[in-house]
Amino acid sequence: MRIFFILLPAIFVAACGGPGDEPVAAAAAEAPVINTEPSKSYAEAHVAALAAMQIAADKGHAWNTSDQLIKEAAEASDSGDEALAIALADEARIHAALAAAQAEREAATWRNNVISD
């Protein structure tokens, strides 16, 4: 359900665009491709989330939501709820991937609009 709310703004923008809306089309073309497939195990989901979180942190753009989600995933795993643990760790991975994509887009915008010749 949380993934739906993450994607809702993009869906809204895409639905509101009409003919001649080149900025909307350009933004959609530049949208990051994020793997939203569920992991097969908590261990796999946890490792993938931590790796994605490290990438976002290395770009200086980690979201605090990823930290909370990975913590909740560990708690769910400790309590034996593997399905919830996988879902939360996957969501943490998605948040981290979106944070990294945001960092890349902001860096490109800065280069193109501020630093350009």
C-alpha cells in the first residue's frame, strides 16, 4: 500500500498531462526505473536494502524513511513474520533507490542549469 502512495504523484502528473505537455513527457521519459519485484527471502531483501541505502548515502542523499523501514523489517523478522519483514525491507530498498535517483537528477539539474557554460 505504501508503494501506491509513493507512485501516486507520478500517476497524477501523468494523468493530468494533455496534448502539448512536453515538460510532462520529458519528465516521464527521465523517470527512474526502480525494481519493485518482491524479494524471495528476508535475507535477500535485507542485503539489497542495505546496499541501496549505502548507494544513496554515498550520493549524500539518504532518506530517513529507509532507516525506519529497515528497523521495522528487522523487528518483524525477529518476531517471525517473514512476509512483513520482506515487504518492509523491499520498501526500504525502494525508498533508497528513489533517494539515489533523486540525487542523480538534482546533480544533473545543477550541472545543466547552474554550472552550464
